[in-house]
Amino acid sequence: SLRSDFPSQLTDTVYLKWEFPIRKLNFGKVVGQGAFGKVYHAIAHDIDGKPGPVPVAVKTLKDGATLEERDILQKELDQLIYVGSHPNVIRLLGACSRRGILCIIMEYAVHGNLREFLKARHLVSDLESDRQLCATGTGVLRDADLLKMALDIARGMAHLASLKCIHRDLAARNILVLDGGVAKVSDFGLAREAKENAYYFKEPKDGRMPFKWMAPETLLSGRYTSKSDVWSFGVLLWEITTLGSSPYPGIPTDKIVTLVLRGYRMGKPPNCPQDIFDMMKKCWRPTPAERPTFRDLKDTLEKLLQYPP
Ligand code: ACK
């Protein structure tokens, strides 16, 4: 059976509020493939209280998906409804749930996932760049752009944590980048079950094993909490400051778990501000209670960026 960190099944009335007629969706190309789900780019007509066409992302099941897989996708929808609207959490726009179909309609992230976004860019110093944030279009990013994205994620995660929602797979691949370089947390409802089974632990071609993001207590006992999400956030900070590198470079993947459990931690990436490296190290404290909260992380990043509180 499926585990769940949030209130039980939503009532039909709640779904009714989100139901969107599928005939008002024009499906485009597939932009992503998951274990059993597919993400399409689509145009929705008259959605989100706005008249006219709007680009959206539609997550749905692959052909031949099982009832259990449908149930997992439904859990994701439940969770999106439950967490509600936040500027740094991918926003639900509607759902098609009639006649055996299940589609989750979300706002469209033009820049795709954060890891690919970062890999396609290079860093420029504050001096080289103009005063505006570079996060869009230009192909360059400044330290401030990277910090702003880290702050976006910390804000989104603070929101989830305040709702007792645990992400369990916080990593750059699960952050989406929208117009203007705004980062949003996504895939937090996705397929817990699928991600914990053998399929997910098969090593992908590029060596990005999920255990590289997992806290020691999760590795040891499968325990997930907001504090294990904070550990993952530390790894995500490392991904951001290395522009999308794969964590623990040069270490054979089968050695990483043992090393981390013995207290090994990644070093400071080149060009990483000391403040950010200190933050990573706090996220990687062995005792979960000693790690900062997402609230703390958000406050610290706001101070570093000199944002008003
Ligand atoms: O980098 P991507 O194309 O961005 O690869 C993943 C893939 O689907 C699997 O999750 C893409 N994706 C997911 N949700 C969205 C969305 N709301 N907008 C745009 N792309 C999305 C994601």
C-alpha cells in the first residue's frame, strides 16, 4: 500500500473544483518521461481564470499503466492540491480525471529542469555582467543568480515543510526553471513507491544515483523527514555552485554510501562563496536535529542577497 505524509484522499468535491475539460487541451510534444508517466507540452484554452490560450505542462500515464500507477499519479495530484499555491512551488492549473483518464495540468516551465539549465550556462563575475539578473536567455549566470535560485528553492521548501510535506527527492533534476529564471520545486508527489523500488536504483547512464542526495539516516533506515530534505538541499547547493555537476565526482558510486556514513563530505567547489559552503556543511551534519530548517536556510539566503525580510 502507498504511504502518505498528508491528509487522506480528497473528496470528490475538491476534484470537481479542479476538473478541466480535456477537449480544451491541445497536446503538443512530449517534454519528459518518467517511470510510468509522461509530460506533454500543451496549450490550454480558458484555464486558470484567464480567457484564451495558455502554454501548460500535462503529466499523464503512459500506455499500459496499471491501476496502481494511476493511484500514484492521483496521489501526486492530491499533494499538489494540498500544498496549494506558492511562488516557488510548481502550480497546479487543473486536472482531467474522467472516464479512466488522469491528467495533471501544471504551469509550464520554459527552461526545463534546473540541472540541464545550469549545464547549458556558464558563470560570469559580477564585474563582467550588467546590473540585471542574467538568469534568462543570455547563457550566463552570476553568483547572485545562483543564490537567487537557491533562495527560491529554500522558500518553496519552507512552504512544503510548514505543511509537513516531505519531498524525498530534492535534487536539481526535480527543480523547474520558469521564465525570468524563477526556480520552483516540483515532483514532490511523484511516485514514492516507484522511486523506492529497484527500478529507481538502477544506475542511470550518467551515474546520478539518488543515494547521492540521501541523508545518512535515510540510507541506514529509509527514514525521510524535512531534515533529510535539508540534507538533499545541501547537495542541491553543491549542484548549483558547480553548474549542474554530478555529486561526489571521481568517487566510485559503490563507495559513496560507506564514505558518507563514515563522515566523508564533499569539499568546497571552486568559485563557491564561503557562506554557501558553510551552509552546505550545516545541511550535512550527521545529527538531523542539528541541521538548519528550511526557514533558517531561507533567512540566511535572504540576508546574503540583502533582501528585505
Ligand atoms: O528538463 P525537463 O524537460 O523538465 O525534464 C523533466 C521531465 O518533464 C520529467 O519530469 C519536464 N517537466 C515536468 N514538469 C514540467 C513543467 N511543469 N513544465 C515543463 N517541463 C516539465 C521536466
